[in-house]
Amino acid sequence: METNSPRAIDVFSPCSLGSLRLKNRMVMAPLTRSRAEEGNVPSAMAAMYYSQRAGAGLIVTEATQAGEGGQGYISTPGIHSQAQVQAWKEVTDAVHAAGGLIFVQLWHVGRISHPDFQGGALPVAPSAIAPRGVQTYTAQGLKDIPTPRALETGEIAGIIEEFRQAAINAKAAGFDGVEVHGANGYLLDQFLEDGTNQRTDHYGGSLENRARLLFEVMDAVTQVWGSDRVGVRLSPGGTFNDMCDCHPQETFSHVVRGLAERNLAYLHLIEPSPPQGEHATPDLSAKFFRPLYPRTMIVAGGYTLEKANAVLQAGLADLVAFGQLFLANPDLVERFKSGAQMNKPDPSTFYGGGAQGYIDYPTL
């Protein structure tokens, strides 16, 4: 990472990311597109989709199941079978041929699943607490998510092993690194936050215990890759998937300090949306976490070009992730440089379907 003092940088400035050199500071954020084929294999279109966006300094793939039990939505890819690994190899080859770098985001959805994805069994979670008002897409359409089954202590080692094996598979698939998904109310986030973790074993209760699984997963993945090729994504203060924590500043300060000690490639921070209403909420922005995490930080959360340059020049982040802007504008870097008009994203094609809204957005 380069120094964080105010400097004349912008999103087009090159930078170091661990042992990698990035051509700019624009990251394509992980975006679920639900276009995987039978067996949760990335579709034949995925290589074109990602290589079209290789102008980004770094691409982070859509969330990808580390193991078969980690699925919670229809047609999301995995990286736990040989067919999946081979399909991802075609993606990474295409991205590299186009001059890009690509990390795979590894996830386990935990309770945000349905028996349809679990061979009829209940989804697993830290505790048997159902997400209120949350549904998921299955082959039969939207279905309510049931109350999950709490993982037995002895089963947790198997979850960690899934992430470790997925990291090995990511190497075989030709990725440049991996990002662990610890955000958005999925399994690792469920263990972190006290609204979803009411365990009484050494994975629940205290801050140290609730953070244990995330740290054990990070350590397992970095043993495969080396810490400078591993990132992690967090969403402190996020409420997606019915998440809450009584003391989010305390919880995530502990987590971020522990991650800083691990010399990772980066921390990828989703900043919470501005609060609605009169009540003040804790500051969980990059400004709050920056003193706790002096290493490379990526920020995400509805950034425009102007806002991105401002956060970089203030030294509050080193890279900025863009989601829907990259989805609809494969040549986003060039559009930012030239001031060209942006394509508008089509929400009706975000999830599922074919080429429309996936690989057919026009470039300059």
C-alpha cells in the first residue's frame, strides 16, 4: 500500500495491491447475476462478461459457493467441483488475455437458503433464528426462508475446510487471489453479529468468540495463498438479510484490528447507507475504520467518480469498488476518463436470463 497522506491521486492512478500492480484504483464489485448452468457451473457467457470489464484495476467475481451446502439462490456458481474449476479457468484466461486481474469471492450463505438447495435439509446458521421477512429465489420461484438449524460445534471445522479447499481450487482455476465474503448477512457475518449469534460455545458470546470463525477461515485461506493475495469484505451496520448488532462499532473495531494484524491484500468495506429519520446512528464509515486499518482498503457504497476521487485524495481509502456502474458500462474506466454518458442498468435483467443485460451493454 502507498502512503495515506493527502496526495494528487484519482481513480486512474496505478497502485500496489500486495504483490500485484494495479493499473488503476477502480474495482469491479462482486455482483450476483444468477446465470450459472446445471451443476452451478459458470455459464459459457461468463468469460465474455468478465473480460469485457477487464479495464478495472481489479475484478472481484460474483459470490461463489465454497462448498455445495453454501448455496442460497438459484443459478449461483460454485468452485467445489472440477467442472466448475474448469469453467472458471476459461474466465480467468479471458480476463488475463484482456489485461485484467481477477479475484474470486468465496461465500457460504448460512441461513439465507432453503431446503430446496440443501437436499431437503434445513439451512445451517450459528443459531436457530429465522431472518424476518426474507425470501429466496428457487427453481419454483420465491419462497420464504425457514428457521435454520444451529451448527454443531464439531461441524464448524468442515466449514473452514470448505473455504480452504475452495482456495486451492481457485489457484487451479487461475485466479489472482481470493476475497472472503464476510458481509451482507451471510454465514460469516451471521457469526459476527449478536442479532444472529446466540451460541454458548467458543463460537458465541464474547467478541473474541463471535469473530473466531471469520479469523479461522482467513487463516486457512491465507495458508493456501499467502496473505498478500487474500482480501475480505465486511458490511458493518448493514441491515440486509435482517442483520443487526447491539454494539456495531465495538464488534467491527475488534474484527478490523484482527484483520489488520494479518497483513492481507485488502479490507473491502461496504459503507452503510445514510440513515433515514431523526435518530443518530454510529459512524461505521471508512473515516471511522481508517485509523484501525492502515493497510490497503477498498470502499464501496454507491460511489460516483467525484465521490471516489474525494475519498482517495483524503487518504480514507486506496481503491473504490463500483457495482451497477460496471454492470451497465463494461468500459467504465474509459467513460470516466472521457466524461461520456453512462448506460443505464436494467434491473429486470440483473438476475437470471441470457445475454440480454449481461454481455450486450454497448461500449464507446
